Amino acid sequence: MPHPNDPALRCFIPVDASSDFPIQNLPYGVFSSKDGLAPRVGVAIGAYVLDLWELEQDCRLDVGELGIFAAPTLNAFMALGPKVWSRTRARISQLLRHDNPELRDNPALRERALVPMAEARLHLPIAVAGYTDFYSSKEHATNVGVMFRGKDHALQPNWLHMPIGYNGRASTVVASGTKVRRPRGQLKPPGAEVPSFGPCKRLDFELEMGVVVGQPSAMGEMLTETQAEDMIFGFVLLNDWSARDIQQWEYVPLGPFQAKAFATSISPWVVTREALQPFRVHGPQQDPTPLPYLRQLQPNNYDLQLEVELRAAQMQEPVRICRTNFKYMYWSSVQQLVHHASSGCAMNVGDLLGSGTISGPGKHERGSLLEISWNGTEPLELVGGVVRTFLEDGDSLSFHGWCQGEGYRVGFGEVEGTMLPAE
Ligand code: CA
């Protein structure tokens, strides 16, 4: 049987070369459809959602436990482990192949199991157990450091020795399309004698990838590179909304708190680590050499193109404001996970790790408005006199990401969010 990543595979449903969801991808999500059935697990294929619960009921798919795909999250499926993930993906790939009549020539099952994407409502794919946000792009950390501390002290002394992160809020991780209310908080702009409480004035996005952890680790135990890798189920696009002015006043000495706690948006399809395998690359050279527990032997970065578009309420079409690549990250997701567990911190099924803002070396590769507008000093002209330093009410942000194969792409769909005014 050919491997599900084989570029030569074809699906019996026509899939455009520009689609994010060819047969080589098969990302998992949670959807509901117009028929009013409860949310359940599906896989994206071209312009359709393949209903795994229907396949399971028809005895076409067996993960050893009935009802796993009738659940409103992927957590129970993820808990079954990497062997089951791999076997299931291979079976789904087989069912969708152009030369397999099983589903192709069964109109009744096709009718039940293939839901047009346009008729599906996509939900948060996982029950988020914990959310951790890292800070692992050297370009991003350097840009922010130069802005606030000057060129000579841009990186803090610890930055090159470990993936810096903090424990964020799982409660406000939301699905793409969820509208986000402008946060309120304590503000003390430069020059103000005392703080005041009010709506954030320097609202920003952060372009990140999210790692979905699919296996637990025990409290007190460290992870090797291979163990950490095996625990990663897949990846999503992640917008870590940020209130820069709230952050600036509150972050000393314990780091960000309310500035990052009001919303984090993720894309609905979890692209599996296995589907991204052909796009693995080595990350940047790490100098100084990381401590032994953080050393990696394998290429743990991905050649994954990323784009950010902004559409203000008065604009017809969005404008692209950033184009960068996940491959630039200094610390890999595997190193982040190894470091996360290194103290003895237990990891859970459904943990979400934000990569940190992804910026590249070029000016057009900056993954936040803080960097794009250089802390508000270089306003960005979008179109016809619409200018931005930070986000305004009614602005809609959308991220796209994909790995480009020969004649196909393994894509992530979209994460979108629109700003509502503060109450
Ligand atoms: Ca972040």
C-alpha cells in the first residue's frame, strides 16, 4: 500500500492544485452540519468534510473503540496514540483513493459521509487542556528588544540558552471566526503620572503556529527529542491577540498577564505531524550549542509559508501585510516541548503550545503590527488612505499557511478574527 504522503496519490473527488486539502493532507477537525446533528470529527478533503463517525458506523473505520469520532473534540482520538493516528490516516487515505471503489462506488455512503465544506460549521477542534506561549523567533525577539532596550541589549542573556515561554490561558482559546472584543486594562502611557483603566489603545496580533500535544507525559519525568516528537499530534495556525499598552505596564516582574489573556484564535483543521513530514528542514544554526537536554539530531523545523491579511471595515478586499516562513524559528517545537517538561512539569492530551510570533529577516516578514509599524512610529498604508499603526475596531485579520509540494500543497485553511469595540 502506498504511503499516505505519496505525491502520486489521487482522490476520487477532484481536488484543485491550489486547495489546502489534497489527499496528501487529511487534517482532522470538528464540524456540525445543517442537519442539526451534534458536532463530531471529520477530515478535510478538497471542498468536503469527510464524516468519520459515518465511516465508523458503517464499519469502514475501526480504531478499537466505537464512538471516538462522535465526540465534540479530538482529545479521545489523540489519546489513542501515534500508532493509531498513523493507521487511521492510512485507512482514510485508502478510502479516498481514486482506484478504490469502496466509498467511490457507494452512493448512499458517499451521500452520508461527504458534507460540502460550505454547509459545515467548524468548531474548536480540541478541548484545550493548557495553553503555553513561547517566544522562539530570534528575529522577533531581536526586533522587540531593539525597540525597547536598544541594539546592544536586544536579546536578554537567557534567550540563546532556552526557549522562553509563559503559561497562558486555555479558557479563551477560540475557534476561527469568533469575534474578539477589544480588551480593557490598566494603562500607563509614557508621561502619565498614574495608571488609568480603559480600552486598550495598542491592540496587536501575533502570527504563530500552535502545536497540539496528543499524548501525556508523567509528572517528574523528562522527555527525549524522540519522545517529545512522538507526543506531537499536529499543528494549527494561531493568532495570539496582544494588548501592547497593557503589557508594557503589567509585565514587570512576572511577565504578560491580562495583555495576553483575552483571546487566542486557532484554525479549525489540525494538520498532522505525519502530513508535514516531507517538509521538514533543519532550523538555523544554534550558537552557543544548547545544553545537552535540548540538543536535537533531527530536522525539527518545517518549510511552511505564512501570510497575514488585514481588512478594515471600509475595505472591500483584504491587503497582505506579512509573508514569512515557519522555518526561521530558532527553537523548534520539539525543543519547546522537551524544555516544558524538563522541570518535571506534566503535559496533557490537548495541551496547546504557541510557537511565539514568527518573524523573518526581511521587512515584509514581520509577524506583528508592533514590528511592522515599529512601535507605532512607521504607520502602514493599507489602501486608499487607510493607515494602521495598531488594530482598530472592525478590523478583520486572517492568516493562511501551507507547505508547497510538487503540484499540491498541504495547507492549514484559515484563522480569522474581527475586532469588536470595547464595551
Ligand atoms: Ca505570543
